[in-house]
Amino acid sequence: MPEPVRCPHRLTRLVARDQDAEYLECLDCGAILEKGELEEPPEFNESLSDA
């Protein structure tokens, strides 16, 4: 049986906030996630002088 495709949680909306955390709902799969659980996009570490 193939492994289910993992949702990248690209489309989210804020559903709750407290002192310590923000909670987001994935609009694609409906999962509720803590903001820290989302994978951060890779940072762009090059400048134009590197081109």
C-alpha cells in the first residue's frame, strides 16, 4: 500500500492565539497546527553581488 502524501500546509489561517502560541488551520487538509510545527521556508542566503 503506498504511503499517503504529506500535506505541505501552504495555505493556513490563524484560528487561535494565547500567550505562548498561535494555532493555525491548514485550508488544504483541515489540520490544526501550532505555528512552530510548520516547516519554515528555506532562507535566501545569496546577495546580488554573488551572481
